[in-house]
Amino acid sequence: MVVKIRLARFGKRHAPFYNIVVAQARTARNSKPLEVLGTYDPIPKPAPQGEGKPIKDIKLDTSRAKYWLGVGAQPSEPAWRLLSMIGLMEPKYSIQKMQQTEAEQRAARIEEAADAMDGR
């Protein structure tokens, strides 16, 4: 039994609203889930007191999410991104990681080029 943490879409056309759910991997997107962990509203709402960036609303039962991750539930890509925003998972991609790997690759190419020059 493969279990996934994923998003189930609700709401009207052009106004999406998602439930963060735990469901069997082979079931349809909006089929009945095993458990609803929370909600995600991707449409930005104005910041409180009108200052700062608009806020996308994420409500999640973190204790249940930790439980399901602990028993082996695999998050989908969007669910992984939301869980990493909350701090339950390590982000898959980050700008700093990408810059470090690019710098390491660049250094390796420079070393290879220097070795090739020395071998002539």
C-alpha cells in the first residue's frame, strides 16, 4: 500500500483551493482521502496592516503530517514544496545549493583543463 501526501483541488474555476490530503497513490486526485491534513489557498491575500508581501494561506496539522511522513508517506512535488516552507522537510532545490554545485562543477572543469594542459 503506497501512500502519498498530495493536493486535492477544490474551489471554483480561476479560484483554486486545495486540501492537503493523505491518499492511496493509485486513487484519483479528488477521490476520498485517508485523511485531510490541512488546506492551501494559492491566491495571495493582502498582508495584515497593508504592509509587506501578500500572503498565501497554508493551514496544516503538523503532528499528523509528521506521523504520515514517519510511516513512509511520499509527498508529491507541490506537497514537498509546502512541507519545506513549513519546515517539515528539507527543500529539494534551493538557490544556495544550486550555486554551490555550479561552483564545484566549475572548479572541477578548471582542474581538468589544467591537467589536460600539463599533460601536453
